[in-house]
Amino acid sequence: MDRRNKLGTTLAVLAVVLFTVPAFFPVQPLLVHDTGMSTTQSPAELEDDGYEIIAYENLSERGQELYVTALETRGEHRVAVGEGASDFEYLNQTERRAAFRGEGAPGIVIERPEDDEGLPPADEHSYHIPEDENVSEEERQRAETAMRYDMMETSIGEPPLGATPQLIRLASVLFAVLSLGIGGYLLSSK
């Protein structure tokens, strides 16, 4: 067997091994904490819609930590399964779809304390308490509600495509395709 055939065979075998890497090292799901949603509903309306309202002070230490970190990271924080908080119910894709169809709530609502100086600002980008005298009392009340009640979706899902585990899998498949292509070329050409 000449050198060209040996190299082609080696690359083809390497391609088979690289194609199997994703099967032996699956991407582990993550728990997602997303505070990007906002609400102007009253607490009674939120409860009618199925949301559980939890005062920040009543969250466990881990629940408070995850909530604050989500606020500090522009609304979304992901942790490994097992590192979540017992305060939160983590919905899978099927349960999330059902919640958005009106069969339950996709998360919880956290009631911020009156004096929330130690917390990052609420993640309600589109609302601020109006200072203008021409603003109706209803608008002012809605803005205050949006700043006081912070919605947080919690779910379980795969990491985004740019995450390290996903990139490793993608690189493995890419190198497998290249190895197979080059190995096949070397084996088939004279």
C-alpha cells in the first residue's frame, strides 16, 4: 500500500471517528432564567393569568442570586441542570408552548421590594415612571407596576449555537467532512 492510500485510509477512519463524537458527548441541557418580559397588569390580573407572584424577600438565597444575575446579564442567565433554584419551575419546550397557548404561565412574577436599592434596575426597558404633569394617573400607575413586578421565564433547553459545547460538536462534524473528502479523494485518485 503506497503512502497516498495509507493517508487516505487514515483520513477516512478519522472521519468516521469524528462523526461519532457528537453521539458520545451529547450537549447537556441548561436552565434558562429570562427577565426580558415586562407587564403592566395588576397583581390580581397576573394571578388570573396563572402567574405565581413571589416577593423577592421570599425567594431562596439561590433564587435571589439567579434573579439578580439575570438582571445583571441583560435579562438572560443560563446554568447547568442541578444548579437552579427550587423556587422556579423549569418548563421544557412542550410545556412552554402550552403555556403560551394559555394553558398556564411560562414563568413567575417577582415582586421587587419597596426599597430595592441593592438590586439592579428592573429589566423593563420600555417603561419608566413619567415625570411629566400631563401624564394620566393610569399611565403613571402602569409604569410603576412594570417597575415593581418583574416577570421571569424559566425553562430548560439546549445551549445557544454559539456556546462551547455546540461549537465543539460543529467543529467535529466539519473536520469529519473535510477528512472524509480529502481521504476519499486520495483513495480514489491514482
